[in-house]
Amino acid sequence: MEGYCMCDVCGSIYHNVMMKKLCTPEGECITDVPEMIDICPDCFEKFCNWIKIVKEETK
């Protein structure tokens, strides 16, 4: 199934139209994503939000 991936975090199947390009919730695209993990857009957004929370707590 070309273009379809299974998220390594939650296990859901998603259509990866960007093929290893992820975009942050702000719309910034990240193209140098390591090939070691497949992550769905929902889990990636949760990860970005978690990073923001950690950065705020460390200020």
C-alpha cells in the first residue's frame, strides 16, 4: 500500500501524502524526518504540543 503508513505510536493507519514530510501545527514543514519512526499527524501534533508545554515549564 504505497502512501499508507501505520503509526508506530498509536497503531492507526493513515495516508502519508507528504511522504516523510511532516508539518507542525503552525504550518512549518519538516523535511529531515528520520526514517526510523512513522507517526500520524495526530500523534505528531500531540508531540509538538508536549514540547511546547515542556519549554514553557522550563522558562
